[in-house]
Amino acid sequence: MRSVVLALAAATALSFGSAASAAVMVSGASVIGLNNPDPSAPGSIVTVGNTTTINFGQNAVANPDFSASFTIHNDADGLYSAILQTSYFGGVIFDSASLGGNPLSPASGDGSSFTLGRTFFAAGDYLFTLTGHTTDVGGSFTGNITIRPAVPEPGTWALMILGFGGIGLAMRRRRTLRAQAA
């Protein structure tokens, strides 16, 4: 019984340790040409459960030709997806966008939105870039990058294995009690 309690305590410690160690960051020094929100500003990186969303944009686009970029650092493997869209259709047009060297695909024929479906990235640093132009200076655009874990965290595995061990222990104990009663 004592070993079961110790195993449960160890699994709990492991689960809390792994959840706290995963981090997504955007370096303030790496953000170029973005504001409102700035992806390195507080509140622009939102984590709900295991899903992290990085929000970014430019309001208002001040130059006829524009570009923007930032670097994402992630401590864990993940499935990344991205959406980039303008609030001023026909006035702000994206020419290209990429995340970690993977190009985002135009989601509309007029260049007003781009997307990247779920793509696996290992832990590390990845550059997001975009270029575009305006037909009427003053438009704006927004985007977000969503990161979900690619595999369960070690704490999840530990608790699952502990659960199977507990079921096996209960079954063995039940079998022993039946044999003693007979």
C-alpha cells in the first residue's frame, strides 16, 4: 500500500512539473512591423488548457508596401495552425506569408486571407513573416497562430500508467480474496 501511495505522489509531481515547463514566447526584440496587438505584449499570448494562441496585427497600415515578422520560441513539440486576414477587403492585400519556412496558402482569391493547416513543428524557434501592399493606405490586418500539443505530456502518460496499475492491483486483490474465501 505504501508503494502505491509513493507512486501516486511521484506521478502527481511529474504531471505538475511537465505542465509548468512548456512555454511559448515571442521575443519583443524580434517583432518587426506589427502593433495592436504586438505578439510580444502581455495578453497577446493566451493559453487555455493545452492550446496557446498568439495574436498579432497592424492597425493602420501606414505604407503602400508592408512587411512584418516575429520569432516564436516553443519548448515543446506542437501542431501549429495560422490564420491571417484583413479587415479592409480590396484595400490590404497579402503577397506572401510563411511560418518556419512553410508558406501559408491563400484562403481567398483576392489576397485578403491566408491560412496554414495543422503542421507539426518540433521544439525550437520559428520565424513568421508576411508581406503585402495596400491600394488605399489606412487598412488593417490581424492574425493568430494556434499551437496545440502534438503528443500527451509526460504527466499524462504517468497518470494513465498509474491508473492501469491501480486497476491491475485491484483485480489481483479481488482474485486473492476470492481464493481465500474458497
